[in-house]
Amino acid sequence: MSDEPLVLGIETSCDETGVGIVRGQTLLVDTVASSVEEHARFGGVVPEVASRAHLEAMVPTIERACREAGVQLRDLDAISVTSGPGLAGALLVGVASAKALALALGKPIYGVNHLASHVAVDIVEHGPLPEPTMAMLVSGGHSSLLLVPDVTNDVRSLGSTMDDAAGEAFDKVARVLGLPFPGGPHVDRAAREGNRIAIDFPRGLTTGRDMERHRFDFSFSGLKTAVARWVETRQRAGETVPVADVAASFQEAVVDVLTRKALLACKEHDVEHLLIGGGVAANSRLRALAQERCDKAGVNLRVPRPGLCTDNGAMVAALGAQMVAKGREPSDLGLPTDSSMPVTLVQA
């Protein structure tokens, strides 16, 4: 028997029911039941649809995860679950399920932060996190720069999105260009055939005054609007919209700002390791430009494989395993959900 903690993680913050099982720093299984196709016809996630999908998927997904990992529920050392931030109804399904398991099995429960989990998941792929690590999380709901001395209890926010998050901007621009939901992968694919410098779209919060007041914050609402106006102007004039060029130029504006601010944060805080997580971390251009700029700056870049960038149970299990390994006190069985849980609160 291994002395490393065996932890099952449950993730239901949005539209994916994720169940992962981690032993220490080793990922045994990452099982996801996604309801994205049910939301596609609405052009975005519908909270009530997501909650119902989690209810239907929870038990089968837990059973499949245990079967594929070759473990019994009684073998677990702890249950870990996302308690926030996220959609209120969706979070309730996951937390209620985790409480039921913990109570029935007599196991400790850890209610953990969704954003901190995106940082912790890289441990199962690239090993222990250097302390401190600079983390940039980019997804549909979040664009954050975090200084992470200890992912289990010390996460500090340096900056965040002031309006549209990066992933949200990808979805909205995809809609303008007639591309399917979710927009990120489709914009990325279209951009590969386009010219990144064809259109000079704005870089939000990068002017002199903005850098003084919002040095590590992000804003993509103005960029999204600029793309929409550029496309509408061509359409009104009866011109063909060069989708690939628009996608490539928009994408370049996003990843330019993200990587520029992340490397600046590393320099000013004297941190030699940058981790990029969240759904947008799967973007091929972001990964390439980040690697190029990190190499020039002498910064070590860590990015999980694309499947671990999107929401998943493995990340929650990974953080839970770190909690157990470091002797953190478990959460109370009465732990609440918090749809706006601040990233600085790692555990509920």
C-alpha cells in the first residue's frame, strides 16, 4: 500500500461534470461528462441546463472513474470538491454529492477553490510546484495573475479581468464571425490560416496611464467591440469578411497582452517560473508566444496538456491531495458553496 493520499475530486463549477482520482502526485484517472452540446444552440452556458446535466451525470461519472482507476470508494483517503467560484446551482450539485460521499464513507472533505485547482493540476504532469510560482489563469470566466507561494494556503491576486475575460471574448468574437460555440477552439483553428498582423486591433490596459493604475489587470471588452465594429463595417459595405485574418489578428491581440503582463509580473516579483492554466491555456498561439517570450526572459514555462487546462476533476483531486499531504485541516461537513469565492481563499 502506498503512503501517498488517494483523493477523489469532483468539479461542477460550470458545464462539465469532472471526476478525477489522484494518488499523491500521480493522476490515476480523469473522467469528464460534458454538457457543452446542450448549450451550443443557445450560444452560451445555461445555468439550469448545466445543473440538471450534473445531476444526471454525477453517479455514472463517479462509478466510471473508480472502475477505470481500479479503486474502491472505501480505499479513498479524502474527497475534494469545488466549492467556488462558479454557477451557484452547478456548485450545489457537486458539493452535495461530495458531502454525501464523505458522510457515507467516513472520509474527510475538502471544499477547494476552482482557480487554485487550475494551478495545482500541473503537479500531476510536471511535478511539485516551485515556491513561489507565478500563475496566469485564462478561461471563459477568469483572466487572473496570481503569485503562488503555496497553492494550499497562500495565493495572492496581482490582477484580474475588469470586464470580459479572455475566453468570453473568444466566444463573442466567434459569434461575430459565424463560428460555433464554444468559440476558443474554432477561433484558434481559423487563425492558423490567417495573418496575425493583418488588422491592428487594440491592446487593452497597456497605455502609460493604464499601466500605472491597472498594471496587471486585463480588459478585453474594448477589443471585442473593435472586432465587431470592424466586421460590421465590411458587411455594410458589401465586402467579404476575411474570417481567418480577423481571427488571427484578434487572437494575437489577446495573447500579446496576456504574455506581456505575465512576464512583467515575473520580472517585478523576481519569480522564475510561470504557469498558465484555464481553458484558454489550450490555445496554440498563446502557448507558442508564451514559450518564445519565456525563453528570452529566462523564465521556466509550465503549461498542462490541453485536456487538463479545461475544467476537470483531476485538478480538484490534485489540490485535495496536496491539502492532505501538507496536513491541512479538512472542511466542515456544513461547508457552503460560494459562486464568487475569491481566489485568495483556497479552502472553504
